[in-house]
Amino acid sequence: MHLSCFRCQTSFSLKKEEIAFAIEALRESGDAHYDARCPRGHANRLSLEQLERAAPRTESPSEE
């Protein structure tokens, strides 16, 4: 997931593993947003919906 910091406009990315961790943490805690930190340390709020759209899709095994 490629982002641009809302405060300093620094571009940064979240890895698949961090997105998966954030989704799991939000679901467990019931929080509405995850704070993704840019390289300069500014928090960027991401909703669960935004993270789920960016999450890699898992393929389900085909049933035979």
C-alpha cells in the first residue's frame, strides 16, 4: 500500500505483513483507525476499510 503523509507529503509504503497485522489488531481491539507512521514519525490514520481494500486477496482452493 503506497501512501503519502498528510502532514509532510513524504511517500512511504506499508508491507503486506504490516497491513495484515493492522487489520488483525483493529478487529481484536475494536478501534476504528490504525496509525501508520511515515519515515519522519507523523501518524497517518487509516480506517479498517482502507486497509481491507489494500490487503492482498487470498485465493480459496477450488472445490472439486
